[in-house]
Amino acid sequence: MEKVSIIIPTYNRADVLITSIQSVLQQTYTDFELLIVDDGSIDNTDIVVESIHDERIRYLKMPENKGVAAARNEGIRQAEYDYIAFQDSDDYWKPDKLEKQMAFLAQKPEIGLLYCPYECHKADGTLLLVPDHNMPADEKQGNIYRYMLLRNTIGTPGVLVRRQCFEQSGLFCESLTCLEDWELFLRIARDHEIAFQDEPMVLVNLSTDGVSHNISGYYEARCYMLAEHREALLRYGIFQDVTKDILESAEKLGILAQVSKILQYFLQQT
């Protein structure tokens, strides 16, 4: 059987990490290594990990906090196998997630990245399915680069990726503090075919440190992606639409001038 490298980045999440780890260890597909990348935690993360006795676990301690993109990249560099999956420190995999995804990719050598929908538990108690059932099938799988330029519906804990994707499309952008997953998946979708399994196998807890708490990082990432993919956006005739979306949303927040400067800066760099 092919083996999988599973990467969990974590930073001061010792109180919730155990559930995430157990959801990986309880997978029905057992041929994997689990790399827990501690991004400079100052809590008792090391003690929590050391309390779990499983030879498949590898604990990597970063010398300082560098952010989730850097932690995932270190995991990718240290990974031993050709299939790579990601889990977050407060999310949950259903037990057959890995088994079903590996069986799918075994039959589809042309696929670079496979993902499934995820159930998102919001702080107010509501549950969202991403992507939802109303999204057209051709926007979820195949050559979806054009659609990825407009929005991201791929959740990092739901993906299974062939190592060659990182070798050809690159790693997570460590300069971004937000949307680093969208930015990477956008590059992978540009270079590789994407597949979708229409079964939610991941439960995601919406954290309080997301986009709404990192407005500057969000707009920096949006402007960066627009500039980096400007040629494709123009080719598809959606450059103005994406630009308008960014600036109109910034205007509603009263930060149009700041975001306009950020956008101008990135456009001048490319």
C-alpha cells in the first residue's frame, strides 16, 4: 500500500490538539506518518504529543513562531512519502476519510489534488457545508483554475495531494498571513487537474483568528493574488470583476484608500 504523510501545524493549541491527533490515528487507512509541526508553542504542546504512544507520530519543533504557512512547508519538506494530507489542530477527520481518498487517487493517476467538502461549525452554532450542493459540478473539479480565481472552496484539512504538485507549483507562500491555502491551491489548479469527492469527511471548527480578525492580511492576500494572476484574469475577462469586488468590499469597511495603495503596490511589482 502507498503511504501518506499527514501534517498538523499547531501553535499553543494543546487544549484541543488531542482530538485532532486521535481522528488521524483512528483512520481505517493505517499506512501513514503523522508529522506534528509545533510552530514555536510556549504551552504544553510537547507534553500532550509525548503522551500519545504511536510510532507513526513525528514531533517537529520550530525554533520560533513563523506562521502556519511556514509550519506546513516544514512538514512538506520533512515528509517521507509521495501523498501528503493536512489536518488542523482543532478539526476532525471521519475515520474512513483517508481510505476513501487513497482508493480514489489510486484509480486516477492524472489527478494532482483531491478534496472533499467540509462541514463548518460556526461560533453561533450554525453548520455550513463548503462547497454546498448548489455549486455546479464543473466548478468543483477538473480544470477549475478560472473558478479558483474567483473564490476558494477547498478546505486544507480535506485535501490529499501528490508530492509532485508541490515540486511543480511550489509551497505555501510564507509572506501571507491569510488566505495562504487559497493562494497555493490556485497555483495547483493552474498546473494540475483537481478531483472532488462529494462526501463531507471533515468537521471544521471556525476559529476566532480567521479572516474577520485579520483584515489587513486578507486584503494583502487578495491583492497579491490578483497581481500574480493578472494575465489569466485578463485572459478570462474577469480582471475588472475581481478588482471591483476587492475595492467595493474595502469601501464598505472604510479602508478603500489603504487597500487601493496595497493593490497598486503589488500591480507595480508584477
